[in-house]
Amino acid sequence: MSPTIHLAQEPEADDLLGRSPLAALVGMLLDQQVPMEWAFSGPYTIARRMGRDDLDAGEIASYDPDAFAGLLKEKPAVHRYPGSMAKRVQTLCQFLVDEYGGEAEAVWRDAASGDELLTRLKALPGFGEQKAKIFLALLGKQYDVRPTGWRAAAGAYGEQGSYRSAADITGPESLAKVRAHKQEMKRAAKSAKNG
């Protein structure tokens, strides 16, 4: 059974995130320099513009790059930087095709430990340390993917009852708490820089 996801705050987009491991990965990839809901509604927008009800890594990887960028640039754009994000999405999908037979879920399906899963996530194109830890926490908290030691491997993002990232968003109230936390982190960083 698919988990109930509320990252996009839009029923059709959240439904896709709940049933499509690739959509979840692409949403996480898009989650930078735009509001989270915008990023996580991106996979649904891409699928719709491709005339599909799901995403397929092989199809995206082999899509004409200019045409794929055009899909992301259509109004409303999928991202603030649709051209560069189109390349990143295609690069991620090509990696999944090459390393995991095009199956996003294979990245975590047989991971023996949280550390192993974190290593696999960090190897994904476009996933640095922080993004990998957030996605690991998201898998554990909302997708019931919990290899031994997953919370420790996710660091602070894995903490129960925290409101730090996309991993903690289960509705509008938790989204507001995550936003408040991010604003506080920005204020603290700015204060430290100016202090």
C-alpha cells in the first residue's frame, strides 16, 4: 500500500509521490532554491506534460534533451531554473538506468543498513550529503524504509518529532513548522556571519 504523502500539498501530485519511487527522488532533486511544494509537485507536472500517469526513468533518460527542457520550461515552469534542472533530472534517470535497471526503488530495496543506504543516496547525481540525509529521513519517516541504523545515518533529519525538512511534512501545520525552523536557521547563520 502506498503511503499518504503531503509534500506537494496538492492531491494528484502527492498521490504520485506516494506510489512512484522515481517521483519521490525527482521531487527531492528539484527541492532547492524553490518552495518545497513547488519542487515536489514537479514530478506530477512532468508526468502530465509527457502524457503519462507515472514517470519512467528509461523514457526520461532517452528523451530529447531540448524537448525535455521544453517540458520543464512550459508555463508554469517546473522550477526556477528549468533548463539546468531538466539536465539534472535526465542525468539522475540515466544513472538509475545504468546502475539500477531504471528502478528507483532498487536504490533502497535491499540496503542492509542506514549507512549503506546513505552511501547509495550520496552516489546519486545531484544528491550531496545533506540532500541524501533528508531523503533517507523521508524514506524512514514516511515510506516505511527503515534499514538498521537509518535514523543515525540520517543525522538530525532522522530525529523523531523534529521539523527540519521535507521528511517531516505531513500536512499544512508541519509545513509551517518546517518553514519556521528554516527561517530560524537562516537568521542564526546570518547573525553568526555578521557577529
